Amino acid sequence: MLRPASLQEASDALAAASTSGRTLRIGETLLTDRLNRVLQHEAGDLTCTVEAGIRLSELRAVLAPHGQRLSLDPPGDPTVGACLAASLSGPLRHRFGGPRDLVLGVTLVLGDGTVANAGGTVVKNVAGYDLGKLVCGSRGTLALIARVSLRLHPVQSAAATLVVETGDAAGVAHALLRSQLQPSALDVLHPGRVLVLFEGVEPAVDAQLAAARALVGGAAGDEDAWAESRERQGAALGRLRFAPRDLRNTLSTLREAIVRPAVGVAYVPNRVGGVPPAGVRRLERGLKAAFDPAGALA
Amino acid sequence: MSLPPDLIGELETQVGPEHVIVEPEQLRVYDCDGLTGWRATPSAVVLPASTGEVQGVLRACSRASVPWVARGAGTGLSGGALPVAEGIVIALTRMDAILEVDLGSQRVVVQPGVTNLDVTRAVEADGFFYAPDPSSQQVCTIGGNVAENSGGAHCLKNGFTVNHVTGLTLVLPDGEAVELGGRSLDADGPDLLGVVVGSEGTLGIVTEITLRVLRTPEAVTTMLAAFHSLDAAGSACSRVISSGITPAAIEMMDRLTIEAAEQAFRPGYPEGAGSVLLVELDGVTAQVEHDARAVEALCRELGAFDVRVAQDAEERRLLWLGRKGAFPAMGRISPDYYVQDGVVPRTRLPEVLRRIEELSAERGLRVGNVFHAGDGNLHPLVLYDAAAGETERAKDLADAILEACLDAGGSLTGEHGIGVDKVCAMPGMFSERDLEVFTRLRAVFDPAGLANPGKVLPTPRLCGEVPGPFRLHPLERMGVAERF
Ligand SMILES: Cc1cc2nc3c(=O)[nH]c(=O)nc-3n(C[C@H](O)[C@H](O)[C@H](O)COP(=O)(O)OP(=O)(O)OC[C@H]3O[C@@H](n4cnc5c(N)ncnc54)[C@H](O)[C@@H]3O)c2cc1C
């Protein structure tokens, strides 16, 4: 088991594996748990740079005293690197985007040991190819994600949850999405329940909650409802995608699921197969050969 | 320049003879984009009408090993659409159909030649809008926006083009068409879509794009705060953001640009202002009202001597008038100007603006600042007179400004792209190793190097063998000083 504690060690490990023909699997035979420092947190800029082995809970503890957060809330307590590599997100995905939308820059160690930077630490930047996005969803097959610069959000002073028990979750979700309300999260706990999270200053949260209740009914809920949503998402084995307008049809084919209607994603109990189209596979193979020519990363 | 003998004939077969331009007079229309100092006349211009035609054109180029440059409206400011003389330009302006409005999914599917504003026009009656709003939105195309990952004043809250593209069709340089993403988000596998957006036409030609549109907000408040100094406005901007408020837009103008705008358009900005901040808030009414009070209080605390709030659409238009007209206004007070696009961390705005003032005084050229302050994206306008031989001096000053941005931990470009304009500055931001990895990525899509050659990545031919002054990458400057 390899546990590099610096970029140099990570680079050496992958270069050596490439030379010797060994295959490493990030998270199993190549661990990032010693790459877990916060390198910079510029509170005034709402940005931070971390080593990718840091867990979300550890980062949360650093940011909370400043009234800030990384708006990523996937189930469990994964590392930042895992969030990117597996494109993990939770209910806050609705408003704040996924890892690809929050990453500003990365330092990668490619399969052959090459260390490369892309992006930067500022919130707006179009210089060079955006490798930080490229590795989102790459499942550790192209590179070890060593450092990540991230966009942060301010924690709002008030929050409220609306729980709508309904036989027509699709109708409720569409009514909310069609309205001018701006929820931070909107989940369907299929079958039968819609959860909505409002954040902001108290009068605005109250107003949104009241307007939402007038529109779709429901009652105030609490953090437990979201914990349940995350837990059920975490237990799901498959991620299913659909065009948001097909929400009703999609729900009708599923017995149970955690669904993000605006994102067009349903977390379902069974595995979801599917092979990408030939052109995409060709590009993925090309990238693998370019970034990990010896196949050092599983 | 001469193309292989059969190529023109083949292109004509692909798109129809009337859509292949070879007349020197007509070719000249395409010889530059918005960066007019760089010009090259292409050997031919082709105007395909469909994905299939684009595929045919690229296959023909691939067989003949002829390089090509994609082009939208040609408003790019970094020379991204600058032709290569020995190659052809592929103009996408005929592909201007909105293919589908799917409001149930909050998506619109378009061809690349559709203008940015037309996307909003297609959905606004239903209460939706397309968020990225470059100032050039009446003319620039979605294909160009995708290639540049364009931003705009209102990207502070809602994100840039890349955050609003959910799917696209990319024709690779060998003619194969690849579908990336779709109507849902979070595709499996590496985020190829995320790397194609912003790749400046170097990975292929985008022929169909699925965009996210947003619901128009319930409330909008626009305010203008006038300060005596640029410093104070810069501090106010970074304080607003760090206080936890996310305005839809925060734009900033300095004395020179205010005066120029005032002469040209009379927006009636407060007299004696050394700088103004234009802040727009949108969202649910109660939140906007609260934030507007907070922003006004913060601005006054930091020295604003006048704060105006637009009471209706007409007043809002007037407040934006000066900002929107700033570039053309500069054209009236200076024969030539050169726009930079550097980015700095918001908290370093005041010091970088001071540095720009110093540099401007040192070099004896005026610099106007009008920019997207909320995300630290500067647009210093270096004013000069080419006829008086000031071009070199202007270029030097612009380079020095970019260096100041990089020194502050920023970026060469926030939205205009690298193109040819900043290609030789890339080694100042990225190491040789970083650039080599970019080259690997590019070659996966375009092994023969036919797609927009000479853009984005420096080559010895363009920039000489000596790499530019190298700075530590911002990531490396922090604590861990490892160099690879
Ligand atoms: C007055 C003015 C104001 C501006 N304001 C802003 C602003 O606020 N924000 C901002 O971000 N930019 C701004 N710009 C810059 C410019 O408008 C944008 O970069 C815009 O996206 C370019 O679009 P275009 O259609 O003109 O593209 P072009 O200039 O024709 O091309 C730009 C690049 O895109 C590539 N390209 C074009 N179409 C395709 C395609 N279908 N597939 C692949 N590659 C393609 C070209 O090869 C080139 O590299 C401004 C420009 C002007 C002149």
C-alpha cells in the first residue's frame, strides 16, 4: 500500500509503477490520506486550495468558523479528490452545481508520474485547457488528483425545509421549478415525498416557505429529512439520467429512488448499465493512452 | 496561398459552390476578428449548413492535410478566429437555427451560429433567460461563446458558459461527430464537455449545443455607488462579496471611463466621481430588498458619496448606459485602444489597480478601467495612437499589466481567451510540463494538428525558443514550494 505525503512522493510512486508495469488503484493500493492539508483559505475571496485527500468533514470544520462552506454534500464523508473523481454531489447540487462547477484549478499527477497544473485559484479563468473539469468523473483512471482549488459559498443566516407528501411528485416539482422561488435544494424521495430547502436571510426564507406552501402545500420539516435523502442516495447502486421534462415518466418506471428533478438524475437501488457512444469511448481511450501510457492506474 | 488542387472542388461538392468563397476581395472580410491588429487572409472560406456538411469539410481537410479555423461572428478579442494563410476558414453563420425549445427541461437546443441574445429572445416570453451575457451578445454566436467559455456582467452569480452547456455535438478534426452530455447533468466518465467548452476551436467544431435557461428572477434592483477613489470602490466590492452577498453583477468604472462615457452618452453619473460601482441584485423580493440595504450601507461606510437606486426599467437602463457604452466611448477619446482581460483575486483588486496606475504613469499612456469587479476580472483599456508610433509602448504596458495580475495570483484571461494574443504569455502562467500535458490533450482530439494551429499553446516558431519569464503557479506559491 502506498501513502504518498507530498507531490514528489506521489509522482515517484506513479513513475515507478509505470516503469515496473505495476497497476495501482487509488483508494485501495494508492491512498491519499496523507495528502490532506488545507493549503490556503482566502476567506475574502471565497476560495480555498486543499490537498485532495482531505475529507469533506475536515474541510467543513476549517471553513465553518468563517461562515463559509464548500457547497458539496454527497452521502458519507468522501475526500475532495473522490468527489471530483466520481462526480459526487448531494441535494445542494440543485442550486450550486456539481464538483465540475466548483473546481477552479487542480494539480494532477498523471499515470506516468508527470505533475501538471491547470486552471488557477481565481473564480474566473479561461487560460489553458480545463483539466480540473476533465478529471471530474474520471474515476482515478487518468491521474491522481493531488490538489484542488475550490469556489466556496457563504453560509446563509437562515434555512427552512418544506416537506410535501404527495401522490404527484412530478407535478409538485414542476410547479416549483416553474415558479420564481429559488430553493437551494429540491429532492423527490420517491415514492411520495418532495423536499425543498430555502436558504437566505430570515424574512426571505419565511417568504419563500410561505409562497411554496401556497403553491404546493406541505409542512415545515427539518434536517432529518435531508439526512434521509442523503442516506438513501448513499445506499443506491445506480445513477440514472433523464431529461428533466420526463420526470413523470421516469418516476412511473421506478419503485423507489432519490431524484433531483432539475438535474435530471435519479439514484436507484439497482446498478445502471450503459456504454458510452463509440466516439466518446475513442476519446476516453485516447486520453488514457496520453495520460497513463503504461496503465499504472487501474 | 495555394490549396491542394482538388480541395476547392471537393469543398464545393460538400457545401455547394455558392458557399465556398475564394475571391480575394471577399476573403478579406474574414482576415481578422475583434483583435484587428492581427490579420491573415485565408485561402478559402467555407460556409456549411449542417453537422453533416461540417463533417464532410473536415474530412476533406484531413485528407488534404489543410489546417482550418472555425469562425462565428468574429467578435473574439484574442485572435482566436484569426485565419491561417495556408488554410481555410469554416464560418458557422449559416447554422443559425434554434432547433428546440424544451421548457419542461429548461433547455434550448441550438446550432452554433445562433446569436447569444436570440436564445433569451426565444424564451423570454415564457419567463426564462439565458444567463451568460457577454457585452457583444447581440452579434456573438453561441459557437464562439462555447469556444471561449464566454462570461458577462451577470456571470458573477450564475456562472459562465461552461455552467450552462449541458450537451453538445463535436465534429472531430477527422470528421467523426461525437455527442457529449445531454439534457441531464452529471454524465459518467471524464468531463469531456467541460474541457471542450473553452478550448478555443482547437479540439473540433461544435455543431449543436444544448443550453440551460433559467427562470427570470422575481425582483431586480440596480444601484450605482459613486466613490472619490478607485481604491475605495475596489474595497467596497470585495467587502460586499465577503459579507456573504452574491449580487447578480458588480461592475466598476474609473474616472477616465466615466468621463468618456459621460461625453459620449450622458448617462448622468454623479459629478466628481473617481469611480463608480454598479451593483445589480436579483432573486426573491425579500432577499433582494435586504441585500440592497446591506450593499448601500457597506458602500457608504467605505466612502460612497452618492448611492442611486433605479426605481424602474428606464432608470436601470440609464445606470447601465455608461457601462455598456464604455468601450465605444473610449474609441472617441483615443484613436486606438487595446483591451486586456487579466484576473486577480478580488481581495487584491485595490493594490493591482494602484499598480496599473503606476505603470500607466511610468509609460506615459492612459489606461481606462471598466470591468467585472465582482469576479476580479479586469479590462484595462490601454489608450494609444498607432499613427504616432505608440503601438509597441502600448503592448509593453499591456504586458506589464498582465504580469501584475499574475504576480497577484491571478490569470492571463478571464473570458477573452488566449488565442494568438496571449499565447506567448502562457509560459508565465504555466510550466513547460503543464503546457506539455495540454499538448497531449490536444493531440488526443487533433493528432494531425489541423484545428486552429498556433492558438492557445506557444510554439517556438511563434514565441521563440526562450520561454517567457516564469512565475510560480499560484498553487505552488502557497506553503508547499515544490517545483516540477
Ligand atoms: C464589443 C465587444 C464586447 C465584448 N464583450 C465580451 C464580454 O462581455 N464577455 C466575453 O466573454 N467576451 C466578450 N467579447 C468577446 C467575444 O464577443 C466573445 O469571445 C464571443 O464569444 C465570440 O463569439 P464569436 O461568435 O464572435 O466568435 P469568433 O470570434 O468568430 O470565434 C471565437 C473563437 O471561437 C471559435 N469558434 C467559433 N465558432 C466555433 C464552433 N462552432 N466550434 C468551435 N469553435 C468555434 C473560433 O475558432 C475562435 O477561436 C466582446 C467582444 C466585443 C467586440
